[in-house]
Amino acid sequence: MSEFLQGWRSILDKPSGGQPIQRGMSHRCRVVTMGVVRTNSTWLIELNAEVVACTRCPRLVEYRERIAREKRRAYRDCEYWGKPVAGFGDPEARVLVLGLAPGAHGSNRTGRPFTGDASGKFMFPVLYETGFANQPNATDREDGLKLKDVYITAAVRCAPPDNKPLPQELASCALYLDREVEGLKNVKVVVALGRIGFDAYLNYLKRRGQLASRKAYIFQHGAEYKLPDGKTFLASYHPSNQNTQTGKLTRQMFVRIFKEAARIADK
């Protein structure tokens, strides 16, 4: 194993407190090695290693590490990840899913996007039904989940207080998003989950000089736009408890989004 990959493995092998992962943990608590990305794409391995090691935003560092120490009562026996969460999925994906940020007791605990929280419990069965995942459940990074033709990332890579990242925190994480989008060469469809993810992709286009203004792009569930970069842009409400428990976002609505994404990707 190269020195670089040894360093990457050492980062992934330890939660934020620096203690080795306890292999005897219950299934819902496990955080395991090398589960962020399984790929021969060197650029993605390097990018995700930088993401996991990032300390650019002091407020987010303090919050994610404090949550990892204090824990939620239901997870008091778990060793939280407590670090930034890298993207996950198929490096050859034609569909990119762009969310908000890791959940404090979901991704911040498990170390993988939408894993171990209510949003993931809502989303992964839909990805399974629409052919993007090999199984409907996502509990930890060693649960056997594999994504096909889809890559999941976020506008912000650390859990933010109240799920509300500050503008400067979004700007700091934009460095990673730009490299990620540029590296995912096969993407034809971008699915934005929530307004922050929606705005994050439009801001990416502005930074690239491909979009002068966001005014023509209105966020609403089911909105579909053809973008200047040639991709199709789909908007969805975020699969948060606040939206799914109130019926603002139903399973049928969410399935339609990903069926449309699959249809466009197959053109």
C-alpha cells in the first residue's frame, strides 16, 4: 500500500477523537475503514482525503466534534465519525445528487451521506426502486450498499448547527464541490435536494462563468431546467423529517424525481 493510501486509511480508521474504531460495536454504530469511496479514480481518492481532513470552518469543527463527544442518547454507545463527510457513489455516474449537509446524528455519526438517519431511510428505498442502489437500507459504511450511476454529495461537508450553514461556510466548501463536479465527467442530470443544494449548483455555474444570473431558476419541487453546461437540473424538496412527516414530500413525489432522472440519463 502506498504512503498516500496508508495516510488515507489512517484518517478513515479513526473518529474525530483519534481512538481506533471498536470492531465489536452494534450494527447501527459501526464506522469502518475505506468505505467512503471504492474506486480507482485517484483524483476522487485525493479529493475525499482532503475533505475528511478539512478544518477550514472553526464553527463547524467545534460543532461536529462536540456532537460526536456528547452524542444522542440513542447512540450513546456509538463512536461517532465527527469529521467532514465525503461524497459517495459511482465515479462514472450520470446522475449527481446534491444535498445540504451531513446530519448531526446521521452522517456525522456514520461517516457516509444520508446514512443512519431519517432522510436516508426515506431516500435509499427510492434509489433502490428506481435502480440506483443495490439495496433499500443504509445503516453504516459496511452495510453492503452500492450505488450505480448516481453520486451523492452535499453543499457543505460538516454538520452545521440547526442545519443552517453560514454563507462563508458554503463558500469554503465550494472549493470541494467545484473539483467534484469537474471530475464527474459523465454527469447528465443534477438532482438538487432542497433550496441550498439548488443554489449551490447554480453558484457553481456562476463561478465557472456559465451563468450570469440565477433569476430564471426558481426552486420548486419537480422543477426541471436545461442548464448552460448541457446538463438537466431537477429540483426536489429535501427528504428531511420536516418535509416527509408533514406530507410536503411524499414517496410518490420522490420516486417521480428519480424516474425522471433515470429517463434523462438514458437518452
